[in-house]
Amino acid sequence: DQQVKQNSPSLSVQEGRISILNCDYTNSMFDYFLWYKKYPAEGPTFLISISSIKDKNEDGRFTVFLNKSAKHLSLHIVPSQPGDSAVYFCAATDSGAGSYQLTFGKGTKLSVIP
Amino acid sequence: DGGITQSPKYLFRKEGQNVTLSCEQNLNHDAMYWYRQDPGQGLRLIYYSQIVNDFQKGDIAEGYSVSREKKESFPLTVTSAQKNPTAFYLCASSIGKGTDTQYFGPGTRLTVL
């Protein structure tokens, strides 16, 4: 049973426009969420995170929104750039579990068209 | 430079052979992890270690073994018992606390012929 779901395998966006990547989770114990960016044949790079005590976190062009009641989070990239083209993974953890395990979604491939 | 190194980048082995993937970090992180990525899939946790000389099974530990004799090193052995060993293997490390960020190495692509 997938506890973290990224229902859109791919997304195409014009350069300069907003990219919105979505992620849903089912485990109500998850309280810390992260987004990673990954290029082919490379390790994921950490982008941004959010704790469940917040509903928004911003870092430059990247903003993550968390809706706890809907068990939904989204990553907004504004403005999108061709270098943003990559696979984006959403990950979640239960910080109180003591194991620090991350549960990952299957990823969304973002293509930013020049 | 602080970071996580994995070697080699590409590895080929014959079916039935054990193979060990290297992971080293100089970030002074307590926790280390091994993940596997298959095409179209997310990352799945194989093993993790929160402290030297201790490690725990993740979601897909069967056919794998690890050791954590030093804080900096967390090698993964893919044994002949692993039914589908061909995959991209990723090592990560973190400070080791609740709201923690894991940082990843560049990965090793293992192909079993």
C-alpha cells in the first residue's frame, strides 16, 4: 500500500510559468515532508521541507504548501526554468518514530519547455 | 569538501556472485541509509543505521546485507539470494534526529548479467 502518492507521472510547463507538483499521503503520523529533485543517473538533491506545524515554506523560487486535513502537499516553482527539468520526489516521515525513515512517492517528471 | 561518495558509478557482475557497494561520508552524520530505485519507481529503503555497530532492515532487506563498523562507512552487499539485483543503488546520510534531511550520494548502477 502506497503511503505517499504522486499521481502525475509527468508534467510539462512553459518556461517562465508556474509549475505545481502534487503529493498525497495516507499515514496520519507523517509530520515532516521533503521534496527532492533528481536528474538521471544521479542522486536526489534536497530542495525544500516543511513541518506539519506550518502550512507554507518558501525558499527562493520554491514554495511548499501543506494541507494537513486533506493530507496533501504541493511544490510550486515560480518562474519555471529549463534547468528545473528533472524528476521530483515527495518524501514523508514520522519524526516521532525514532527511525528517521523516509517514505518516497514514485516521482513526477517535470519538463520545462523553453 | 564534505559529502557522500559511492563507488563505483557502474558495476557489472555475473549472476550468482555477491557484490559489495561502497558508501563513505565525511559529514560526521550518525545515520546512514541504503535505497534502491527501479525505473518508474520511488526510492525503497533497504537498510539503515542510526549508529555505529547497529543497523535495521528497511522495507526490502531480503538478499542484502550491511555492516557499520565505522561512522563514515556503510557498505552494502548484494548477495546471490537477491532475485532482481539490477537497479540503481543510492546511499544517504543524515544527522539522525526527528525532523532530519537525508543527503544522497551519486549512486551506483548495478547490472547483473
